[in-house]
Amino acid sequence: MQQRLSEQATIDLHLHTTWSDGRWTAADLLVHVRERGFKLIAVTDHDRVDTIPQLQDLAKEQGVAVLNGVEISAAWRGQMADVLGYGFDPEQPELRRLVEQVHEGQRANAEEVYAELLRRGYSFPERERLLAAQGNQLRVAGDCGLLLLKHGYVSSWREALALIRDAGYREIKVDLAAAIDVLHRSGGLALIAHPGRGLREPAEFTFYSPELLDRVRAEVAFDGLEVYYPTHGPELEAIYEAYVRRHGLVMSAGSDSHGPPGRLPIGYPAWRCRALLERLGIAVEPEAAAADS
């Protein structure tokens, strides 16, 4: 039976848990969104699709509708171009191999950075407590940055990032075209994540202006953009909305929440993502029609 949502149903299609770099477990996230009446979410943990069967089991227990999702660490011509994938088959072998390649590379680099920090004389007696939610495992080099912050070696994330880079942090990413190709062959859609984030954070993210998007689109067949994002603002949202409509693409909406004490999930109305949801087999209807079905 086709899933149906009302136009005003609250959704959030960009969320993270401790399975990647989030600060809360999938179970805690699901309780949070259920208690606040979210009708559909997507957990888009970085480079993880192996956790989706477990996530769906937890979601059924909580009565929460969860769309298969992932955020793949990707790059286009040396520039960050992370990709949000939706509605794919998580068991597709090529997709599993691609994300595992990234995930394993990031874990190995995190261990390298940690070892270098220890060699330089840093110590982290609170590691077990601070990383308890992820089984005391280093997932990405950013975990080393967290340890530096919490142990008082640096006073800001910018300082932490500079220090872990000096200790050997490097980005582990796959080619954008390869990521999108494997998502398509897995039955999913591929959207450029937070395309406007680099406008405010140019040191860490690429700003995808319409002109740069044209250059990417000439080489890579992405399906849409994450138009609605907390740091975009109305003016940038309007620019991306116009771009999506002009080129027949789809748009998504997501908070990029990693859990407390940071940003929490945001309840976007489903009508904003109508084209995306309907391509994934989810009907978005006026309130009365959705209530009757």
C-alpha cells in the first residue's frame, strides 16, 4: 500500500546518530521524533548503510516511518560535494563496498591522528567516558578533535581542527560521479547536501552557486538539492528553489541534527519535498485527503 502524508506533515530528511558522528543513539532519536509528532524522517549517517536493517526494526517498534538514507562523503574536482541518498536498496553490493571503503578509511585515519597526538604528549584519560555512546571507538578524526576540546587542550573547534590536521587528518572521500552512479544503480535518488553551507563556512565547505552547480550538472546527473537547511536562509533558499524548478530537479529539507546539546530535528512541512517524496512512492496530499485515506 502506498504511503501517504498530508501536506503539513512534519518531516526531517537529514539526521545523524552515533552510528556515524552523531551524539545520540538511533533509539533516542526515534523516541524524540515520535514524541514530537514527526511523520517521516531519514537517518543519513555518514557512509553507513549496513545499519539500516537495525534502524528499520527500531523504527517499527517506535511506530516511526523512516526513509532509507545515507550521506556519502564525496568530492567533485577536489571540492567537497557530499551526497544525500534516499530510497535505495541498502543490500546492493556495490553501494555497500563504496561506503565501507570510505568508512574504513576514515576510521584508519582517526587512529593515525590519535596515535600521533599521543606521540606528541597529549593524553586523554576521559576517552572512555566521552566516547561511551560509540563504544569507545574512534569513528572519524573529528573524534580526536572532540577529545582535545573536552580535555582542555584547545578552546574552539577551529583550533582543534588545525591541530588534528597537523597531526595527519585527511579527508577520505569518493568521486561524486561514482557515488551518484552507485546510488542510482541501487534504486535511489542522489541530492547535493547543504549546497549553500560554504557561504558561511568557506574553510570547510564548498559553496555551490548556480554557476558552479551548472558545471557539476554538465558532468554528473544528480537528482536535486538540499534546498531547506538551517544556515541557508530565505534568500538562498529562494535561489535554490528557482534552480531546482528551472532544471526539473527535486528538493529536500533537513536539519543535519547530530543530537543534543546541538541542533535538534526540525519539523519541515512535507509539501516542500513533494516531488522527492512522490518519486519515492510517497503521496503528499491535502490534509483532508490524507486523513480520509
